[in-house]
Amino acid sequence: MVWDSKFNRGVFMKEEIREIGQRIRELREICDCTAEELAHEIDVPLEVYLGYEANGENIPISVIYAIAKKFKVDFSEIISGTSAKLKTYQVVRKGDGQSANRYPGYHFEDLAYHFSNKVMQPFIVVLDPSEKEADLVTHSGEEFNLVLEGCVIVNFDGKDLVLNEGDSIYFDPSYPHGQRCGSDKPAKFLTMIAELKV
């Protein structure tokens, strides 16, 4: 990364600057926001905004920050393409692809964008029916659970989130969390722990 002589005007330059425009376009489309809507919200003429998105050149830092704030992602995620650490969680319901709290409108396949710079460790977990509360744990990385069979209740930071077959949750496991069976039949889920590549 280098700063050119336009630094005082707040213009960020990077060797592969075009990728910033591509990432912004991808993020906008994933979040179901039109170019017109975003340009209006960040108070940039549409033709100027389309130039930013097309080639990534001369995007003011203030515009990148505004877009990051709008879509609740970290500034460095747009610049580098590396997913920022989650602050909360997202739940994706089978069929409608709608998520709770973090990335509105994300679909299951879009999670690959956030895992692209990470090493994933997958596990299959089977939970037997039990009245017992889930044991809460914390650890580093980011965690993804996909319910394969039955019903799983995920306790995340004091909240009980009910996931049925085909539902998934993506969260920051540094918050206390645990899973238990939510029905009278065993439940099975896939879990992946994702750590940044080094």
C-alpha cells in the first residue's frame, strides 16, 4: 500500500485498487442495494459512484468509510478483502436466505466470501435429547453451524436461538456459546471453526 501526493485530499491508492471497486460492488449486490440507492445515501453523484465501482481509482477514504458503515463491515475488509472479526452473529433460515443482525440479505453460498482468507476445521456433532442446559465455551476464530438433522438450540451470549434442519448460524465464538438438542430426537449439525490464514 502506498499513499500518493493526493493524501491530503483523502484519496487512497493501492497497487490492485480495482479490486476495491469490485468488492464494493459485490458487497452492495449481496446486501440487495442498488447503485442508485447507495450513491444517494453516501451523497455522491451516480456517475461518479459508478466510476468508483468500475475501476476503483481515486475513491476518497471518506466514501470507503461511509460504505463500510452502511453495510456494517470493517474498513480494512473493503481495502484488503480479508474478513473482519465478527462482533455479533448471523442466522440464515433455510429457503428464504434471510439473516438476522449482521449481513441482511446474505444467502448460504455468500458465506464463502467471508471464509475465503481462513483455514476451516469441520466437525460433525450429534446431540442427544436432554433437559440439560448447554455447556458454554469460548474460543478464538469464527464459527459456523449448519443443522443437518433435527432441531438445535444455540445459546449465544445469553440468547437461545432455535435452528431447524437447513438453518445455519455464523458467529464470533469469543462470546459464550453452546448447543443442545431442541427436540425429542437426536440432532446433528456441521460445525466449522475458521481461523485467519498465517
